[in-house]
Amino acid sequence: MIAGPSVDRHHWIPRKEGGRHWDWLHRLCHKKLHSLHDEKTLARDLPDARSARADPEIAKFIKWARKQPPEAMGRHAKPKRRRKR
């Protein structure tokens, strides 16, 4: 998606769910995907970049992220499943 030093490998279908294919994804976007959705949801509903861009929350985030410098790292809330109660 965005080439440069701030990229991570992202498995569109998580390895836990049997996914093998991956793409480079900007670290900020990668963190956002995982903060919004658990792995089962990613595997079922967002198995590729096109479906991720169609997600309303991701689309809103992408609109904001395009205004940020490429090296931006941002902060996201931890996924609900990882928060201590």
C-alpha cells in the first residue's frame, strides 16, 4: 500500500485462521485494523485490501491517515479482547 520504512507484513487472513498470503501495509493502518477487529472478523469479513477499504470505520481512518506524514505512527486503543478488566 505505502512503501517505506513504516511498513509491516499483514496477513489478510490471519495465520491462526489458515492464511498464508500477506501484503506490506503501513504500520499505522496495520495497527488500526487490529484495534478495530479481532482475527476471526478479519478472516471472515476483511480478507483483502478491497474489503478493508469498504469497511466504514477503516474508510474514515484512511481519509484521516492520508493527511498524515508517511512516518506517522499514531496511537490506538488496545483491542477490547486485550484490555484488562
